[in-house]
Amino acid sequence: MSKKRNQKYFRGTEEDYLKRQIRLHPRHVVIPEGCWMCGVKGVDMSDEHIFPIWLLDKLNCKNQLYYSTHAEFTGRIIDRRKIPLGNFVCGRICRSHCNEGWMGELEKEVKGVYDSGWRKGINKNQTLLARWLAKTATTLNASQQFRVMVPALARHGLINREVLPEGWLIYVFDCKTREPAINWLQGGSVIATNTSRGDSKTAGQIFRCALKLGDLGAMVFWKPPEIKDIIPARPYKKIWPTIDEGLPKAEWDAHTGVASHAIL
């Protein structure tokens, strides 16, 4: 692979990893040259808060430290860092169209639903909440030294207010665990039951992200079309593409995302 092609597939921090002879999982998605969420180039870019300030203020966790640990896929720890949640951002989001445009409008609408009690409004606001959770998981994936898993069409199509792009599967649950206020896990450690019989290469293209946003717990997946369905190991409420009845309660534990490491 040429150096020019390497620059498309690896982040700057990972070039250092390669020099240290750290073995990385192969990329499935090329890192874009323009905006993560719409692809536009040559415009003013900005930093998007992955967890919005209104949510951090509501949960009083703006200064909560997240201890991020990155591991080689052998399990060897290769990088550690700690970040206050208020400083946790995704760079290279275009300012006018995305950050201050459709993404800002999405945050305003979700804030109203969250403040009014997301549980009672979940059936009415199925698509709104699913888009928000998919957007949050996408910017989380783009912000870290994690292999890029969500393809361009699945990212860019989140601007549509009526329907999510093909491949997204969103489940939620009522999280009983109080602390930490916000937490997440992405990668193969997120437990799920895959009902299709795709090969290991196809299965390796599934994006898995578990989120804890106060008492809202979520399991967010993006899958390639070869995989027919993904069912979590626990009976959570699916809100996209269909919607299930009921809203189960669950603790936030190792099966749903309490672990703080990401496998590169």
C-alpha cells in the first residue's frame, strides 16, 4: 500500500502506531477529506460536541473525566488518555450546513423530548431519537483513534428527517445505573447476537456502539446489507427500523458498555 493511500486509511496518530510496529485492524471505510457528516470540502469547519452541552448541564457531568484506553487487537494496551466530557468533540464538521444547520436543529428537538421525559415520548418520537443516537454514535466513531466503521451514505443520510439510511439498527432501554452519568463502548466488546450467517470478514464490518446518556441506554448498530439482522443479547426495545412494545430496565454493565476500552 502506498504512503498516499495510507494517509486516506489512517489517522495521524495511527501513523505513530505503525512506526511502533503496532498491529491495527484493517480499515473498512476511507477517512474523508471533507466534512464527516455531509462530505463538503473547502468550507469553514468546526468542532461538534459529541455529547451536547444541554445534556452535560442537565446531568451535571461537564467535568466528568472519561478515561479512554486503546488496545491492539491482541489486547495489549497502546494508548491511554483522560478527557473532560465538556471537551469531547468531533473535528471537521462543516459549520453552516451541519454543526449550525441540521445537527443543531436535531439537538433542539431532542432536548425538548428529553426534558419532557423521553420514556413517555419514545413511540411518538421514534425517528427523532433514532437519528440522534445514530448521529451521536457516528461522531463518537469519527472522533477517536478507532477504525472508521460508518460509511459515507450512512453518515450523510442522517440529515433526512423522515427515515434513517439503510443499515442502522437502534435499540434502547431504561438504564437503572446512576453513575457514571455518561458512558459508552464501541467495537467488538459490545455484545450482540447476529442472526445471519455472514463470514468473519463481513461480520467485522458491523459497527457496534453502546451508549449511556443519563437514564437513556442505547445499543446502536450499522450493518452492511449482507447481514440481515442483529439482535442484542438482551431484549431491548427496538426503535429503528421498526418499533417494539414495552421498555425494559437494565443495569449498565460489561455486556452493555461499562468497559472503557476500544479495540483498534
